[in-house]
Amino acid sequence: MTTTITPLIAGNWKMNGLRGSLDELTALAGMLTTGEAPRAVVVICPPATILAAIARQGASAGILAGGQDCHAAPSGAHTGDISASMLVDAGAQYVIVGHSERREAHGESDADVRAKAEAAIGAGLKPIICVGETEAQRDSGQALDVVAAQLAGSIPDAAELHEIIVAYEPIWAIGTGRTPSNDDIAEMHNSIRDKLVQRFADKGASVRILYGGSLKPQNAREILAVDNVNGGLVGGASLLAKDFYTIISAV
Ligand code: PGA
């Protein structure tokens, strides 16, 4: 058990949220400040348009902000993209890189993800590096190998000296309401831990490994108690303050 790692719960709002969504943040902040102090670091990764507002308004309740992606370059002719330093400028401390929706819809390779993670680290952000297998890969017994290859290709060497976070998100569990068994989650997280320790020694032993994919109030307590699960990356259930708070409280 890696009991010395403070868990982290991150909400990935994806392409959801207008300025009106700040009401959910206010509600969450209220719950976090009136209830028992959370035993987890709490991060929200909203759309870039409301990132600065989330960072500003969440601060007093200890809610940290993160981006959902960044470009690998520090600046330049990249219409529509956002750089790591822009996220920092807006108040972010974290950034998700290599989410499966970006790997798939934007054709991002492990090398792209690694370059983004490097840019994030260079700008002072903590990258949340996502990995995870497809259903076909799991069914054919390749899940551990696929994720090991993604880790090797997506995590930059700079992780030896800087904080990174790994998020294991089986693609078939994202937004589907389905989750792996606790044994399967434990097997994968233990395997990820082994790979991190092989490559980064003590530093690898301290990296948070989040579970993501249909994490809900109903299953959070069980999943967050699995060996080497150091928190969660939450999509759908992070959009409602009450549900997200229940997941945070499950730590
Ligand atoms: P989900 O999404 O919780 O809605 O399954 C998780 C994610 O994609 O990060």
C-alpha cells in the first residue's frame, strides 16, 4: 500500500461548462469548506474559456485548476491551440495530456503526448498523463502490454526530477457506466507502479496513479481503496457538485 501518497481527485469537465457552471463550483466550494476537510487534493479541469474564473473562485476552498490539453510548443502559429504557459497564466497548476479522446480524435501519438508533458513541466505545470487500453486489447489479453508501451512512450525523462501524475483510463470504461473489476484495476495499477519504479526508482514510487472511467458516487469508495489507486480522474460525475463531492469524500 502506498499510504504516504496524498490522493488526488481531478474533475475533467471536457467540453462542458459555460460561465453559469461557476454555480457548481460555488456549491462544491461550500461543501468542501463546511464539511470535514477533504483527504484529497481537489483539481478541476474546465474548458479553457472558464479556467481563469475557476482558478480564481476555487482558490479559497483549496480547489486547484488544470487545463485539458496543451500544445508542445511555447508559442507560435498554432491557431486554436493553447500553450502550457497560457494555462499557467490563467491560474492552472495541472494539465491533462494524452486523454484517449484526444489520442483518438486528434491522432495524438505517445511521442506527441510526451512532448506535451515536457512542455507542461517546462512551464511549471504538473501533467496528468493518460493511458488505457481499448476493449479489444483487453479482451485479447494485451492490456498490460499496451499500457506499458504507452507509459514508456508518453512519460518524459524529466519526470525523474518533476512531479507527474499517471491516469489509467480503460477506454471502454469512459462514459459507459462500465468499470473493470477491482482485481483488474489492482493488477493494472500494480503493473504501472512497477514500471514507474523500474524507470524512476524512488521517484516512481511516489507518482500518483489515478483511476478514471465511470468513477461514480456509487463505486468510488471501493475503487479508491484498491492497492496503488492514488485518486481518480472523473468525467461525467464531476459536473455535478454533489456527485463530485461524494467522490472526494470517498477517499
Ligand atoms: P467518465 O470520464 O468519468 O465520464 O467516464 C472519465 C474521463 O474521460 O476522464
